[in-house]
Amino acid sequence: MIKWISDLIKMIFPSLVKNKEVENQKPIEEEKESTEEQVTETPDKEPIELIEEEEKPKEHPNKNNVIVIRNGHGLNTSGKETPMQDDRTIIKEYQLNKWITSELIPMLESLGYECIIANPYDYEDPNPFKALNIVVGHVNRIAQKAMSEHKNVVCLDVHCNAHQIDKNKIEFTSASGTASFYWEVKTKDKDGKEIIKYSKKGKKLAIAIHEQMVKRTGLPDRVWSFNRGKAIGWNYQMVRDTICPTVTIECAFMTNRSDLAYLKSEVGRKTIAKAIAIGVDDYFWKR
């Protein structure tokens, strides 16, 4: 009955029904438009604030300076050792050298230097001439690579000195002190006039280190009388055949009881290492 009345109304008043349907749909359309406007106003991504690039840390002035370090000799090197001590023990020179360089390397690295060990092994060839050729070759390869990268290179050849009265017997003597060596040789020109050839940079480095060693350690200045307070020039293979400025440092005498006690002490090793490190820094920066 109700459905029959509804159909009758639609037949008699069709426009009325149509307007009513439109009115019923209008809120839906308005709601859709409102939703579309909201979507349009919402950005796809939140705006990104521009962050200024942080100031890059300044490069260390020593970043292009390479220090090649050699621990003199090896644990198996014949004759390179202390005399028998009171406790009936003997210390190899290589071990004393390594104790010093283990203090030296962190000090140099704290100053920004790149340190490379030339002989990162504890044993060397039993033939001393072959052993030295091998070490020189290692130093030159390291130096060549660094130079190809436009870096400055120097080599520190760290040793402890010895004095023997009887060449067949290692015993304590009175010889004491510290010395640094660079390459120098006396020769003659074509006219027979004596001339001296030397490494200018090697001499400068040796003097800088020797001055600090004497000043800070209190060890006697072992430099020969004609060159006291400076450094010693000699024609030894290690300082002659390396392609970078090289200095051999005889830190103290392991055949002297007082020097040896100093070398064995932590204070002594740290003081020697500090003197060498400051000497190296003086070489690069002191005018």
C-alpha cells in the first residue's frame, strides 16, 4: 500500500522528487570538495631547512711528513748485546732499540707525523751485509712511495752504542754518552783537491736531534772534539745509500753501567724518545 502511494507521488510530482534527491546528494559533494581542498593544501613533504656545512677541521701541518724508523739490528744479530749483568742476564741491542721506538712512535704520531717501521720483524738476515742491504731497500721503497705522493720523508736509524776493549769479549767500560750521525765523505776533485760531500738535510736533522738529546737526557756529548755540540758525519751505508735524509742515533752506551741503567728505565726511554721527537719537529719547523 505504502509502495503504491510512493509510486503515485513520483508520477504526479516528478520534479519534486528530483529536487529532493539533489538536495540529499549535495552534502556529499561538498564534503568531497572539502576533502580535495584539504589534500591540495597539504604539501607532499615537509619543507627542509638548509643546514650550513660545518667548518672542516684544519689539516695538521705534519700530515705530509713521513718518518721511517728502523730498530737497529735484530734479536739474532751476533755480538749486538749488553755484557752479562749482575742478575746473569743479557739484553739484545735490538730489544733496547725497540723499547725506545715504542715510546717514540706515539709521540711523533701525536704531533701529526706518519710513522712507518722499516723492519717490522724481530729477526734479520744472519749475514750483516745482506741484512743492511735489505733494510736500505725497505727504506728506499717506503721513501719512493711517499715522495711520489708529494710527501717529505726522513729516516731515523735507532741504536745503542757499544765499546769493546777486547774484541773477543763484551764487558762494561767507561765509554758513555750520545751521538747522532749523518752522511759525509771526504773525497778529491779532478784536480786532486780535497772536498767534503755531505747530506745537507741529513746534517740539519742530526744536529737538531743531537742538541735535544744532550739537553734533555743529561748524557755526555759523545761527538768528537772537532765537532762537539753538532753531529758526526760518516760514510756508513745506512746514511749513505738511503734516498731520504737519514740519521743514525746512538742513544747511549749499553756497555756502560750507568748508561744501561738509564736505557732500561722507563724515565730514560721516555726522555730519549721525547728528545728525538722534538728534534725531528725542530728540523721541520725551526728556522
